Amino acid sequence: MVTNLPAEAKAKWAEVVACRDTAEKIRLMREFISLVPKHKGTSNLLANVRRRIAMLERELERRRARRRGGYGGFSVPKEGAGQIVILGPTNVGRSSLLVSLTGAKAEVSPVHFTTKRPVVGMLQYQDIQFQLIEAPALIEGAAEGRMDGPQILGLARNSDGLILMVDLSGDPAGQLSMLRSELGRAGIMIEKPEGEVEITRRSGGAGIQLIGNGVLVDCTVDDVRRLLRNYRISSALIKIRGRVTLSDIEDSLFSSLVYKPTIIVANKLDVEGAEESLNRLMGLMEGSEIPILPVSCRDGRGLDGLGDSIFRMLRIIRVYSKEPGLKKPSPKPLVIDEGSTVIEAAKRLHSELYKRFRYARVWGPSAKYPGQRVGPAHILMDGDIIEIR
């Protein structure tokens, strides 16, 4: 249900949104909490705001540490078709996985906590590449600041997807439980929610615009506009996926929760007792849609399937553009989200193609016949060739 906050609380949250100073934003958030009625309907909202306060406080401390000459950031610019961060406890084989898949220069050592900084490699998958980042080891208490935990979790939050790595020679179920707990405390979800909402506030008078392949449940676009105006938001781009309610949209205003598609890689399949450990791990994840990939970085078992698993996990497709009059399409694909339309692809290819779009011709899986003439709403599939007219 929509929380129906009092007007003074909504006004205070508008101040929070407008504020650019971190310390002042924290103060305003605390004032907002004091104005929110405390009951069951607002418990999730308050928990989300408190989580955001904790994140901002850690960010403030990191800035102070950098000014004192302390640790720097772990930010890595994105490259390729997707950025995947490899997370795991110490000595589970994160460096071995990165080296085996990409040939990156990572130090492989039995010594605990060898990796101190993120290490980057590029994984070739057919005609695209994925950027793999080995993060330093994640430990219990990381979300509270232990062992560069906030920086590692910040790297995960900014990624396109995660590989959670566990060790079949140890206690993989316990290791995975620890990783899930720390991610959860940092507001990172690895189980796919029924609906996702991303709100980008805009300056100017562009109004409220909904995009994405999701559907509104038990509400209309006008209901969404009225809700946001209550929070003094008159111009925003709202991207929805899945089934989204009005309550989901309101929650997204306060929540710092993000969903990251995830693969669990269970390493050391070659050791004695690995099958029993794998069975325990699969029992823990029974009913979950998160795939478990058993591998051995030592003998290479299971590694060949990781590229395909990442491709499917990211829910992306490859589309190849062809200029009118040419027989062959571009060998370099355009990588877009699953469910994207022709007009969305045109917008990504070139602004003029988007503005002057008349129709397109499509060859490939989504076409009823080669060169089918289609309109802007035609949904593309992986491997399609498009010619924009």
C-alpha cells in the first residue's frame, strides 16, 4: 500500500532530494524519519532510509580518509558488453578464475588476502567481450566497514552483474550465506524482484515519462504522476521492468536497494568431497532461480559454460545494423536489453536515425520472413539484422 505520509514529511523529503551536501542530507533524512508515523505500513520505508543514512555516513568517512591521505576508491570504468564483479571469501580461487578466463595478470597464491585492489580482465564470448573484475576478498562485517568492505560493495553496486565464488573444499553453504548477508546489508539484492523501478529526476519541464518493458499493476500513469507530484517531483524518467505497483514506485523514492543478476561459481570440483559440498549448496539454494556453476580452475572443468551463463544472466541481445544498399551488416554488434524495440535500437545507433525514422527491415529470429518491413514497436531478438529507413 502507498504509505500516505503527512504533507510535512513529503516536504522534508523534497528537501532531502534537493540537497547536495552529504552531511546536510544526513541531517535532513533524520528529520524526515522523525516526521514519519511509526506503524507497519512505514516499516520498510524507514528501514530503507536508515540504510541510506548508513551508506552516506560511510561515504563521508571515506572522503575524510582520502583527505587525510588514506585509502582511495575502487572505481573501474566500464568496458565491453557488461561489467561483472567476482566476489568471494579469501582463497576460494577468484584470481585463478580470472586468469583462466581472461589471461589477466593476477597473482595466484595460497596466501590469504593476496588481492588488495581490483584486477581487471576481458572475457571473449563469441563476438563480444565481458569485463571481469576480481574484487578483494569479502569478509563478515564488510558492510559495517571491515577490510575495505564498503569499497568492495560499492564496486558490486555499480556493476552490471555478480559472480559469487565459493569453495567446495570448505563450507560453500556457509560462505554463500555470509556473502548474501553482507550484500543484503549493503542494499544489494541477488534474487530477481517481481518488479524493478528506476527513477531519474530531470530538470526542465519534460514531465513524468514512463519507459521500459514493465507493466503497471492496479494503477495508471496518472496515478504515478499524482504520487510524484506529492513529493514535488514534476519532471522524471521512470524505467520499469516486470510487474510494478504504485507502492513499488513510492518505495523506490526512499530505497537504496538495487538488484544485481548473479551467478554462483562453486570452485574446486576436483577435490575429494566436492560432490557432497555441492549437494549441500544446492539444497541451500533450492527454489532459487540463481544458477550454480560447478567448476575446477585447476583442470578447467565447467569454465567453458561461464560466458554463455553471463550472457543469459545479463538479459542482453546482439543486433547487427546494415546500411541500405549494402549486402553485409556491420560485424560489430549493438548490445541492447532483451525486449528492446527497433526504435530503441535506432536511438542507440544514431540520434538522426531515431529522429527521422520511417520504418526498418529486419532479417533474423524476430522476422517472419527475410527483410520484413517493421515499425518502431517491433521487438528485436538476439542475432537480428536491422536496416533503418
